Amino acid sequence: MKQFIPLLLLLLLASYSVIAATQEESIQIGLNGEQSSPSNIKKLIYENSKFSITEQDWMRKRLEERFLHYVTFDTQSDALSASVPSTEKQLIFARVLLDELKALNLQAEMDQYGNVYAVLPGNVERKTNIGFLAHMDTATELSGANVKPIVHRNYKDGNDLVVNGKTIVEYAIDGKSLAKMIGHDIVTASGETLLGSDDKSGVAEMMVAVEYLVNNPSIKHGDIKIAFTIDEEIGRGPHYFNLTKFGADVAFTADGAEVGTYNIESFSADLVTLVFKGFNIHPGYSYGRMVNSLKVASKFLDLIFSNDQVLTPEVSKDRQGFIHCMDFNGNVDKSTIRCLLRAFDDEGLENYQKIIKEIVAKLQSEHQNATIETTFTKQYRNMRQIIDKYPYLEKSIIETYKELNIEEVKQVSIRGGTDGSQLSWMGLPTANIFAGGHNFHSTSEFVSLHDMSLASQVIILLAQQDY
């Protein structure tokens, strides 16, 4: 018997070492940024959590692998392209996602436009088919090519996020958000490009949620509909989205911002395109004959920017709308201006249309040898008018957030739109849940892998609902 005692002691010491190493690893994961005891970390971070520490660590690891891979695909859309999708490179990423879904044994297909549809079959009967969507394209404002994602480990409070001596995210500006990420692993780009968190965060979160459900077949859920969409950033994606093929009764886009926020209200949006036609002739012999379209178009911009009734984006906030003249090109013979009109209600849009029509009429009377063609294009409408008819959507989001111990839960009216803005009006009520990203459409874009893990957990819990 005595000969087994040393062996028993060795086994006990080995067990203690494993436990200690596991506890040390929990601290290094950086969930609160302090050298607290493991029990304190669990209390601060995992209290009331529906998922174990091991499961959450797995999610973060898989999210990091997927997200850092996904952002390397250049999927920038192009508003000036007439093709569908607007850029061929979106199809490259779509095929990658299609293959990954099939590798998880989901029923998956890609349509002729590049939208990817998939179904995770249910293991119980549900009255309602729930869908989740994220868009594959990235914003047009900045390059999404050659993205170099950087992981900033175990974030320390008060620090800027710096890459090669260049400040990417400044604490003085984003400190309120960064203060909630102490100990987190945060991803930025190099400062030269977009990161692409909008909306590859949502894509990765959905993929990890699906992978988790596939690996845990005992979790009860109905059929879960998955879609990855094209051209959301230019407002065209839903025009080519097949609701019948998708097959959901209600849906959620994973395209929101910080943890705890959700969106059931968006801007209403129109686009106005103005074409100014002049007459070009040799400038040395143009007296009384030349009509310079650039001159007339420039006057239009002057009258917009000097109008007391018009707000532009840089001075608009909260529930104020704006006119955003974002594109101006041309020559003597022909010039084109494109402006976005944004308001939370139809009356606001109608007022902006009225102002533009009045300015055009004034310019036309002053420059009778020029012609001005004005085209208003409806883009999307405030989704709240639809989603308010389905109050259980908002209720389920709030309850799910609270179930995950998210303390700050708030509805944020989007000063923009999502695919859900159009899908809701097409007959598929679609609310928006957080994806965790910050500073979208800029080189200062960043996202916490810990927050992304929480977003995946939200998707997993929402997928089990029945309405």
C-alpha cells in the first residue's frame, strides 16, 4: 500500500497544476483586465451566463479564426456599377461561405445574384421560422483591399490602440467604449483601410453560432434560416433577395453596433440625381452661346449649403435628418450631382424634395438655355412602422440580452438603414441586433472579440425562440 502513496501524491500535484494553469489562463484571457482571483473573474464576467467559460473561450477562438480570415476578402460594393452584385469580388467571398456552410452539413445554395441561403434543420416543431442575415459587402467610402487585421491583446484601460507607431483608435475620442473593453482582445486594421467589421463581424458571429448549434444537437430549435447578402451598403441588396427561398417568417440582421443596443427604427431614405446639361463650344468663340453646366450645378450646391432649412450630415444629430450631396462630376456639356435625403418620417423627406424642386425651378428660370433633369429614387423607409406590428420581436431581444446579463439594453434609432429596413416593408419583419463594431466606414474601425462572442450567444438563444 505504501508504494502507491508517492504515486498518489504525484497525481494530486499534477491535478493541482492543471487547475492552477486553467485558472491562470482565465486571467490571461483578460476578461476584466485585473489580477483578480479566478472566482472573482467568474463573478464579474460570467455571472448568470447561459454559456460556460469553456464554451465562451471556444467561441472567441473560432470568431478570431473566422473574422480575421473573412476581412482579408475585398468585398467593397460600387454604387456606380450597374451589375448585380455591383462587384464581382463579392461572389468570391460568397462561394467561401457557401462551402463553409456545406462543410457544416447545412442545406446551402447561392442564387444567380450572389446571395447565399442556408437552412439548419430543426429538431422540434416550431410555429415560426426564424431567420438571420448579415451582408457581405463593405462600404464604398474607403478601400477594403489588402486589409491587415491586428489583434490587440488584453486591452489596458486608458490606452490608445496603436499599430506601428500610428494611433488607430484614440482613447480621448473612443474612451467611453474602450472603458467597457478592459481585458478584451480588440481587432483593428492597420490604419490604411477599412477593417470590414460592418458587416463581417455579423457574418462571423452567425457562422460561429451555427457551428455551435451543429456541435450541440441536444439544443432544441426549429428550422433556422441563414442568409448572407450582397450590396447592402448601396441599398440594393434586398432588391434581389428571394424571400420565398429564404423561408423565414421573422428575421434578425446581425448588423448593429455596441453591445446592448438593438434597432427597430431607421431613417427613411431617398436618393436624388440631378443632371445639368449645358452647351459646349470653342471657348474663344463662345460669346452668347456657351452654357457651362458646371456653373449651374455649382449654384445648386451653393443654394443647398446656404439654405437655413437644410441640415448636412456634419451638423445633424439625434432625430434630425439631412441632405448629403456626396457626388459631383462633369464638364461644360454635362454635370451630375447625387444627394442622399434622410429623415425619420415621410414628411421630412417630402420637405427636402420640395426644397430641391424649388431650387431647381429657380435655377432653370435663371439659366433657360440649360436643362436640369431631376430624378428621385426611393431607397427605403423607416422599419419601425412595420416592426411595431410585431411587438414580440423587440420583447425577445430585450429578454435575451438580459438573460445574458447585459446591463445596458437600449433601442437606438439608426441614422442610416439596414437590409431589414427594406425587408420589413417587403413582408419580412426584420429587427437588428448588435454585432459589436465601432467607428464603421472609417480607418478607426474596431471590434472586441469578447463582444462578438456575446453576439453569437444572442443569436444562439434567439434561434431557440418560438413566436
